[in-house]
Amino acid sequence: MKSWFTASSLTTAASNDLDLYNRLLKFRSIHKKVSSSTALVLNRHTWFLTEDLISLVLFDDQLSLQTRTLIAQRIAQLSSGWVEIRKPTLPSISQKSELVDFVGERSTLLFDLVKTPLDFLSKPDWNEQPEYVTLGTALKNLSPINDSCERALGLVTRLNTKITRDEDSFQELIQVVEAHQRKEPQYPEKGASSWLSTLPLEEYGFSLNKQEFKDAVAMRYNFPIEGRSKTCICGEENTQDHSLICKRGGFTSIRHNTIRDTTANLLEKICYGVEIEPALLPVGNRKLPPGSNVKDGARSDIVARGFWTPLDKAYFDIRVLHPGAKSNENKSFDKMYNQHEEEKKRQYNSRIQDIEHGTFTPLVFSTSGGMSKECNKFMKKLSEGLSFRTQQAYPDTINYVRRRLRFELLKTTLISIRGHRGRFFQRPIDLEEIDLNLIADYRVKD
């Protein structure tokens, strides 16, 4: 399970492969045949342990600095020169293998490709040099191409075997997906499709029933959702976009409150004094910038002490926008997120800084599964704290946090699509018109 969740991390791929191999060998005491067979298969997929790619581990924050420094010194001793680009030679792994053992003459390939001299690797503070920081930032935003392609093609291949088995239809399926991605630019947004690659673990809430899964796939590819009324109870056409913004039934509030409660629950693990909807201090005679919320009894969604800085209060306010709303029409995701962040800051930032002497962070999510820049920074900081508190690896922690919130968004979005917005029952007769002593009268007549 751990290997599945960390498979898409480029910089940790080599150490993950070696760790998986060692765990498979330990499994020999439980089932020797399974252990030997899986270890043999893994030895045929050691791409990230090749001389060509082993230098990626230098940017793996989960490895100790001592191990990375040893690898950096070994690479620095290599002669810098152009390395021929060719198919890598897969190394063999043994129980005694260490990451530094995989460094070889071709381990300078990465630095040759980006035209970065090896000099900085010889310095004592090599991991603080500008070359390292720049290259590390770029690499951490990439996913292993092989992993992404294999998962995507595997999904299409399985779909193809269910529908048709000929090559022409298979190519048409690929073209349909590509055309739809161009038409629906929100789906490549980071986090939008994470639910598709998540194991259905019910104990973590990572599961959908049959109806929910069908609806989620239909929403994902903009297919019509069957079994819904054509007209909303408010009188508007009951499109998918309308279902996600209509306030009848309270489903927009459910979506907001679910994200708020989940976020507060996670904050409780690393902060203290966590409250939901804390009342803000009165403004009094203080003058605040135009657009500020100056009402008495105003509230933010969450407050927690010690999140950004020790002892200080950090206030958070949540908004879940829908990209298909008319107010967001013809706007890029960056523009949408920035607009909603600025709106929240105008309302609360000055008041919280000047009156409460705290910090304010708007947390803007979208129904498609993405989040704003400020929210993304918050998630990273939250995951760092949870990783330290639980002694779990940071990549595992942030994957869990993102997936948990993605499923909360997905489930509350599906509730909005299917939710009943009318009365729970029809009342044929007013209660005041009913004789509650009917049974007694009936018995007397008998």
C-alpha cells in the first residue's frame, strides 16, 4: 500500500524501489514463493536505480543528509563530460545493496542535460546552493513518466477489452480522451483525478458505492447523469452546473461545512485552541479599509493557535467555488482562485490583523478537486506538522491529506447532484383538523 501511494514521486522513486525490495525479502519468512517471485519481477523494473537516474535521490528530502552527501561526493568525483543518451542498463539488487552502490560513470547525465556544473556538489553546504534549489524545485513538480503512462494506458486497455477488442476502436478511445481534455481544461488540474487512483479503503472514507462511482465518472467526462429531473424545484433547468450552485436543500452549506470540519479535525492533531466559527472581537471605532466585514458577531470558519507561528492565532475561512458557475465563466483557474482569495482577504484580513492580532488565510477549493495557492501552502504546512507528529513520511502524509479532502469534495458534490430539494413528505391534512381521539370514539361506537 505504501509503495502504491508513493509511486508517483520522482525524487523518492529510487529509495522506494530499494525499500520495497528489502520488504519483499523480509516477506520470505511468511511466504517464500511469493517473496521470490515478486523480488524477481522487481529486478526487471529497476529503472530509477540505474546509473543514469540515481542522481535523483540527491533531492529526496526523506533520505538522511549523510546518505545524500555521500552520493553527492561520489558523483562530484566523476569526470564531467557529455554522456551519450541511450537505453539504461538495469542493475541487479541484492539484500546488501545501498543507494550509493548504484552511482557510476553515467550518473552525471542529469547535470549534463540541464547544463549544470558538478562543482557545487563538492561544497560542504551543497544542498543549499542555488543550483541545487533550482533543480530540486523543478524535479519535485514532475511525476515519473513511465508510471503515469502505464496507469493511463492500463485504464484505457481495460476499458477497451470491455467494449471492443479491435485496434481501430482502441485508437478512437485515446483520441476521444485527448479531445475531451482539450475541451475541459479543468481536469488536468492537480488533484482533480486523485480519487481514480486511490485504493477503495472504507476505513479512511476512500470508497464510493456503485451509484456514486457511476455519477463521478459521468461528471469527470461531462457525460449526462441519468435519473435526474429536468427541472429544479426552484424553477430553473436542472443542469449539473445548476445542481452544484442551487441553494435549495442546503447542499452548498453541507459541502462547505464538511470541508471546514475535516480541516479543523486535522488541525487538532498539531495545534491547540482549535475552534469552529469563532466570534471575532467588535471593531468599535476603528476604521478599516473599504470592503472589510465590520459587523458585530462576525465569525471566521476556523481558528487555531500555533499553526504559522508559536502561540499566535491563525484564522481560516473556507470557500468552495464551482468552475461552471456563470460568475466564473471564461476565467482560468488561477484567475478564479485569485479573485475569491482577494475577496476573502478584503473581508477579513485587516480586521483579524488589526483587531485580533492574528493571521488570516483564505482556503479556496473547487468542486473539481483543486485548490488555490494559499490553500496549497496551508496543506503543505499542515502535512509537515502531521508528518512530524505521527512520524510518518511527508509524501505519505500529504497524499493522505489531499486524498481525504478530495473525497470529501467529491461526495458532497455527488450529494448536490442527486439530493432531494423538495419537502420530505406531503401533508394531506393539517394537524389541527385531525381528531386525535378517533380511536377512542371508534371503540365507543362498537
